[in-house]
Amino acid sequence: MVVLSFTVRGRGINPCADLSVETPDHAHLHRAERLVEYVLNVATVTGPCLLHSPETRVQHSSEIVVVGAGAAGLAAALAFARDGFETILVGEASMARDGRTVALLAGSVRFLEALGVWPEIEPDAAPLETMRLIDDTGSLFRPPPVAFRSTEIGLTAFGWNVENATLVGRLGSAAARAENLACLTSPAVSYEPTASGARVALADGTKIDAALVVAADGRRSKLREAAGIQARHWSYPQKALTTILAHDHSHRQASTEFHTRRGPFTLVPLPGRRSSLVWVTSPEEAGRLAELPDEKLALAVEKQAQSMLGKMQIDGPRGVVPMTGLSVDQFTAPALALVGEAAHVFPPIGAQGLNLGFRDVAALRDAVMDAGAAGHAPGSEPALSTYRRGRTVDVALRTNAVDSLNRTLLSGLLPLDLARGAGLLMLAGVGPLRRAAMREGIGPSRGLPRLMRPVGPA
Ligand SMILES: Cc1cc2nc3c(=O)[nH]c(=O)nc-3n(C[C@H](O)[C@H](O)[C@H](O)COP(=O)(O)OP(=O)(O)OC[C@H]3O[C@@H](n4cnc5c(N)ncnc54)[C@H](O)[C@@H]3O)c2cc1C
């Protein structure tokens, strides 16, 4: 049910009249809004002493409210709406281009296929068939380059790389036309638990009551704070420069990660002879590079890439992102679940961040479906405890792995170099270990959410 409540004020009505209109569902919301508009217009026009309040307060109720229209929030809203939950998405999708791409691993692509959006994304995505790691630290124990091929584990590709803004734009278009999904653009300002779930208030005064609140509002999550969930923040002495490059040689569907003393320098394929760059380096160096004219930056990238893709040209906007990390002590609060960067942040190494975020969403969807089959509400403790249990290990494992690799690169300590080098040597040589590492790299070997599995029922 949707309630539109509004206030009529004026000299003739003292002190004021509170009126409300109820509609059975979101499909009737537009008609109800027109009715309110009509009443207010009539009041303003016909009664000289009637003035309507500048604020029309709107109250909604829904089964699920998702806050944050980034990739994780959009995917969550689409997933719940697809399963027939009456869903509201709060927030505005940002399509600002900053040269940032996301490599979506196989499980994430299967998830987007299940949501019905992958066919619209795929034409702008490039497959990642080979992943190369090159130690460029100058360490005494420098192992030879290692290359992993997706065919070794029976996949046509490890994943697909696409511009972040394109991904968000396509998910946003799908959300705008999805059934069971209403989109509100005003930002959320508060969350409070209620007897039947939780209430979210928006900056424009709208109140939404829902059985479950999905907080997908990013690393500075207001809802996480309002729910009293503690977050641990940390930072690295690094920034990442991002951009898109056109180059003379084909990338042959291979991404290459050079491990340098200042952080990883990664080129990831895009359709055609184009690649995206994530150059993690010192803040000073990132600042210097970001200020270079296009030709000089292209030359610097070509040099750092050891000319493996030939002559380069800058072919997109640039961005500079500080390297930070975040972990939370709880993934849930009463009738609330955190997903995506509201729950975890780490440096862009090994294409893990959003893939982990999509696994949060798909795991939450499974937990809610299973709880529903047992007669429990979406935000009930059985649903939330299943979600919590399922996410803790996966998120901790990825956060620690990325953090350790980044810190061993930065440390320059011989024993750490040795350990990293030995690890890479083993991955290069030992077949079963190599295949196990590849499988684990693209997602957890056990407990993958149902919509991410290669086969099997949803
Ligand atoms: C350089 C770089 C490269 C990366 N490469 C990869 C990669 O290859 N593969 C990968 O998997 N990951 C990658 N990542 C990580 C990935 O980009 C992030 O994990 C992902 O974009 C986070 O999505 P999100 O939806 O959780 O958060 P966000 O994108 O931050 O979205 C949060 C949304 O919530 C909105 N919001 C905030 N507050 C409110 C409020 N109060 N009310 C309503 N809305 C609100 C924001 O406006 C925003 O739209 C990379 C990251 C970086 C920096």
C-alpha cells in the first residue's frame, strides 16, 4: 500500500488540514499523485485563503527497499523484483565516466544473465581468456611471468571487462522498466527498526516502511552508521590512476598485471584494440601522471607496459582514486543487510570488489527466498542469520588476500619477496594448485549463490 499524505494550510483553515490518499500498490501511485496535485490546485485556485504546504509528505510501504543505485544496489533491486517482491530502489544512478572498468568474473556474468541484463552489456564487454602476472619489483627473487588460461579450468573466459558507467547505465535502464520495482531519487537520511521491519526516511520527507532494507549505499554508508554497525577504515600510501587506451597490437583477450614496488599496474582488455588501465602508485606519482598531456601519459603507460601492446593513445577520461580499505563487524542489523562497498572495500587487485558485491546480493536473495519458503519475512532473523553466516568467510578471505599482496609489494622486505616469489613459482609449475588457485580466484569453490552457479535450479 502507498500512502500520499499532504497538508493544506491557509487563513481559512486553522491551523491546517492533514489529508491522505491511499493506493493499493505502486501501479496506482501515479494516479494518486495526480489526484493530490488536482486537489492542491483546486484548493489554491478556488479558495483565495487556501495555500498548500510547499512539502507534500509521501509514505510508502514495500516488502524490500534497496538504498543506493550503484551496481550492487541496482542488481539487488532487480534480483528481488524478479522474484516477485514489491521493491523500492532509492538513489540516483551516476553514469559519470572516469576511465574505470570492472572485470566481471564468470559467476557475476551468470548472475547478470539470470537478471536478464547481460545481453545488453555483453556488446560493450571484452572476454578475459588469459591473465598474466609479471613481477616488476626488481626483487632478488623475481619469479618468471605466470599466465593462466581459462580453458585450463574448462571456461571460455574468466570473465568480461566493461566500463563501470556502462554497466551502471544498463542496470539503471533495466530497473526503470522492471515490474515490481519503483525508483525514488531522493537520498536516504535515516533508518530505524519498527515492529514489522524498518523505516527509511528520505531527504524529501518521504518515509518508506519495509520488511527488509538493503543498504547498498557505498563506502560512506549512511544506513550502516544509522544502524550502529561499526566499520574499520584504513588507507594505503597509494592512489590509482584510471583511463582507457587504444593501442597498435591486439591484447589477445589477455589482461596483464605488473607487480611494481608502488603497487600493481594492470591493463585489462576492452572490445577492439583498447584496454583499461589501473595504475596503482604513490599519491605523488599518480598526481604527476594525471597532470600529463595525453601524448606524454600514453608514452609513460607504454614504457611501463614494456611496449607489449605497441604504441598507445589515451582514448577516454581519467580518474584518480585513493586506495583505502573497509571492513565491518556485522553484515546485518534488525531488518537490514549491507551489500557491496557498504560492507567491504579494498584496493583494485585481482578484480574482486564488485564480484564480491554481486555475491553479497545473490547470497542475500537466496537467504530471503529460503526464509520465505519456511514462512519467514524477508528481513526476519532466519533470513539475516543465513546471510551473515554465508558472507563472513568469503569477504574476510578476499579482503585479507588483497591486503597481503598489496602490502608485500610495498614492503620490499626480502622474506616477503621470497614468499611471494615462491607462491608465484608454485602457481606457475604445479598443475592442480594452479587450477585450484584459478577456480578460487574467480569465486569460492563452495557455497556459490544459486543464480551464479553454472547449472542447476534457481
Ligand atoms: C580503479 C578501480 C578498479 C576496479 N576494478 C574492479 C574490477 O575489475 N572488478 C571488480 O569486481 N571490482 C572492481 N572495483 C571495485 C568496484 O568498482 C566496486 O566494488 C563497485 O563499484 C562498488 O559498487 P557499489 O554499488 O557497492 O558502491 P557504489 O558504486 O559506491 O554505489 C553506491 C551508491 O549509493 C549511493 N548513495 C550513497 N549514499 C546514499 C544515500 N544516503 N541514499 C541513496 N543513495 C546513496 C551513491 O550515490 C552510489 O550511487 C574497482 C574499483 C576501483 C576503484
